[in-house]
Amino acid sequence: MKTLTQFVLKSIFLISATLTVAADGDLDSMKEQIRQLRADNESLHNHLDRQQILIDQLLGKLNKLEDDQAQQRIEQEMLAANQTVPVSGFPELKFKGFSDVSYEAELDSPRNKTHNDTFFLGQFDLMISSQINDRVSFLGEVVFEFDDENTAVLDLERVELTYSVSDLLHIRIGRTHTALGHWNETYHHGSWFQTTVSRPIIYGFEDEGGVLPVHSVGVELFGKKELKLFDIDYSIGLSNGRGPITDSIQNISDGNDEKAINLKLTLAPAFVPGLKFGVSGYADKIPADINNPARNGEIDEKILGAHLIYNGGRLELLAEVSYVDHEDQVSRRQYDTVGYYAQAGYRFERLTPYYRYDAVEFSDRDPFFAPTANDISKHTVGIRWDIYTWNALKLEYSYADKDRSDDSQTITLQSTFTF
């Protein structure tokens, strides 16, 4: 820049001098100055050419340096994306535990009580997870619980291997919680997850006389798509289905060649954050029970469900209904069972008062439910106190109106926690 400035000033001076000489008629002097100007101009061009060569060389080195750094960054990202195990050489296995301790008292007269007032241990739930790589993950749930004879029993509740192709497609294989609605895939075996002490009646576990097939062994495709007006969640499942009796889960063999098919669709509108609603469908063929003469044929089962959920910060609203249709292939008779619940809770800092209404209405003489079928409606009111983030105390009163047995009133105090 300094050389260019000097050249411009010198050129102005020479031009001024030339004009002056021309005015005096000194042509020889003017020619000499023009030659000098041309020489200086050529020298300046040569100097600028050398500077341009130097600039080009420096730019070339700078570009190469940037390319090298970019390549190193790309290689590091690719290495991280394809890293299947941590540096230690193995996937990292993580444990999370859940359990509860409760005291339950029946308020009925001594002769009408179904059990004595008692302290009792809830399920001791170990949830195991591992991120095998960026697309494959594992989840297992092992539960220790006690039977009616106070004997500890080990149950393997979930064994799931999930392949994540994209947000729109995940493939899950193993033993899972069936995608029947909202509760079964949201609140698992640890009671700490749920606001209330107990699950809704329709979502009771199979070995507790539950109405629905809450566990499945098979394959499930699920995913989510975010749109402008709402988000869509879907699930498509293929599994072994039910066993011949209500508490039979077909883990390693199926009683027939038919497989249960399960579909669920949930919409979450963007204009009402926290609101979700959806429908589900389940179809299966229940195998005959060779130990029960009244169950010597298969039963076609269809389950239709709907759910409406709102979690708007402090307010919690849950409502679900399930319609179970059975058709006995021997008698060709049809039996319909309906179960539903509605639950509301409102959180004040660490305190959450709540209320739930449950009901199940069985069809008369349904051959599958007949041994334990008992119409019931139940009112539950309680309060949850989150003493700490991972420990909650629940006080709950329930009144159950039963069709084939005495009504019951129960008070339960539960401390539930995760560790």
C-alpha cells in the first residue's frame, strides 16, 4: 500500500512537471520523463506481481490448514458416531431401583375383613438399562415380590432390545408392557412413578386378576412424527398373546399358531400443551384350557380402548376406557366386558391431592373371566407428599362396591422411593 501511494504521488508530480515542460517547449526533457515514468510503472507492476504470488501462496497454505482441521473434525465425529462401546470396551450397564413400604387397614367389621391390618413390602423393582451403541439399547425389569404365603418370588417383567432407526421408527423385541393405552406404558412396576398407591383396576397385573393383557412377548414398531398442528405417536405390535387362563403369560411357547396384533395411535395437539388423546386395538385368539372342561375351545378376543390425558404442569387428568369382546368358538356366544377409570390430581408445591373412580363390568358367565369375575366400582381419594425428590409419602382412602362380595373400605399409608 505504501509503494502504491508513492507511485501515485510520483506520477502526479511527473505529470505536473511534464505539463510545465511542455508549456516551455522542452520536448526532450518531457520524453525523458515519460521513459522514466514507464520504467517506474513496469517496476511497480513487477513488484505487485511478486506480492500477488506471495498472497496466493499464503492463501493456499491457509486453505490447506482449514481443510486439515475440517477433516480431523469430521473423522472425530464419524468415530464418535460409530463407537459401539465405551473406551472401557463394554457397554455401560446402569441400575435403577424402586420399592415401597406400606401399612394397610380395613375399616370393616372383623367378620367382613378380607385380611388383617398389616405392614407389607411392595415390589422390589430393579430396572436395568444399557446403551449398546448409538442405535441399539437394552432395558430389563426384574421384580422381587411376595406371594400369599410370604414367600419371595422373582419375576422377570420386561426384557427389551430396541433398534432406533429414526424418530419415526423404533423396533423393540422381547417382553414388553403392551401398548394398550396410556397407563401401561407410562407407569411401570415401581409405584413411585404413579401419583396413587395402586394401579387402576383394568390395568392390574395378570397374577393379580387383571382384566387386560398388560405384558406381551413379541415385536413392536413404534415412533413419533412432529407436525405443525399436532404430534403423532404410533405403535404396531405382534406377540404371543394370552395364555389359556388370565394369569398365564406365554414367554417361551404359544398355545396356538395365532398371534396377537396390537395397534395404538395418540395425538398431541400443539395448541394445548400437555393434552393427549388416542385409541388402541388388540386382536387375539385365546387357546383352549385343557384343564377346564368348560373351556374346551378357543376364544376370539378383541379389545378396543380410548384414552384422554392432560398433564398441564400442576394439573393431572387421566381417563381411559377398554371394551373387551370375547366370542366362544364352541358355543358361538359373545361376551362383553367394560372397564374404565377417571383420575384427577392437582399439585401444590410438594403436595398432590387426588381422586380416582374405577369400574369394571363383566359379562355374565364369560368362560375366560368366570373364575374371578366380580363387578366392581371403586372411589379412591388421597394425597401424595413428595418429601424429597426421590421419596414420596401417600395417604389413601378407598371404598369398593363389589357385586359378588362385601363392600370394603381401606386406608393405606405408603412410603415409595427410588434409589
